[in-house]
Amino acid sequence: MARPFKIDEHSARRNEILDAALGLVLSKGYERMTVADISGELGISSGAFYHYFGSKPGLLDAIVERMRAVSEPLLAAVVNDAALGAIAKLQGFLDALDAIRLERRALVVELLRIWQSDDNAIVRARLETSTLGWRAELVTQIVRQGVAEGVFSPAHPKRCGEIVMALLQAMGNAHATEMLCFGGGKTGEPEFTEAVVAIHDAYLDAVERVLAAPARSLRRTDAEAVRDWSRLLKPGRR
């Protein structure tokens, strides 16, 4: 007699495998991790893995979806807040992104070098592509509202969401490069702080120009905010 299918049990087992896989991605890298590694970690058969994920690329899709599930509700809540104007929504969108990183900043710092390694290039590229797509849709909603309010007048409103998100992703990558340099002892704290503040200012200036928004309508970071990260990044503290 066939065993009854239990949704909760299936979901719990799938999450258990996904947790183990994420740990291996961080310790070995996605490229070097094998299905046998995951099976050995949990004491399950390879067949059990394929039952839940179908393939290693299927596992990658699940990793990306889990990361999306963490941030999407927070960002969507800002975009759907009827009490906010477009500029306030865009600032709230940026603040929510910062809050997600700050809540996990010790983990972000600990995993930064691993995440940026060549062994995780595929995961990173897939995540960036997926993130750009669905977050761009949210930004596009803000842009439409801003155009209707008369606070944005972009030359290419239909493409603004993806352009803004591409700029924000590039800003994040530039910040990551500076964090790695400082964490590795290649730059001092004054240079690190100056670089992060300058990067933030330059990219938000570009966002405002793309949207044809009022200059300095988006809040910039400052040295005090960067200092919170530098304390965690200082060589020898990790």
C-alpha cells in the first residue's frame, strides 16, 4: 500500500536538504559541491535528493527562491503603502534593503569573501539576475506613481525599474569590493569610509538622474553609518 503523501513532512524534509546544501555552498562553493556531498551530510540517498529537487540546477533555483522569500515581503509592503508618495516609497525601498543587510550584518561580513569567490559565481549570477527581475517590477510601480505625481520625468519610464536595479546592484558590488579590501588589510579605515560614502553618493546621483528626480531627494549614507560596518570588518576581528 502506498504511503500517504504529507505536505508538511515533505516541506520539512525539503527544507532540511536545502539547509544542508546552503551550508555546503558556503563552506565549499556551489561549483565544488556535489549531490554526494549533500547526501553524505544528511545520510540520505542520492535518489532522495533528486526526489525533492530533480537536479543540482533545481537546487540552485530553490536557493534563489529562498533568498527572495526573505526580502520580497518587506519591499512589497513599502511599494504597496498607499500613504507614501513616490519619493518616500523609493527611499523606503532603499531603507528596507539596508535593514535586511543590517539585521544580518555580522553574517554578511563573515560570508562576504566566500560569497564573492569564483566557486560561487554561478549562484551569485543567478541570484543577481533573478533579483534584478522581480525587484525591477517593484521599482517600476514606484516610477509610474512618481510620473503621475509629477516628481519623476524619466526619458525611458518603461525601462527605469531595471536600470535603477542595475545601478543598485552595481553599487552593492562596488561596496563589496571595498569591504574585501578593508577586511583584508589593503586599505585603512579613513580610505574605506571615504570610498563607501563616495560610491553611495555617486550611484544615488545616477538613480536620481535616470528618474529625472529632484537632486538630493534620496538620502545619502554618512561616515557614522559606515563605521558600524568597519568595526566588523577590521582585520583580525572576524
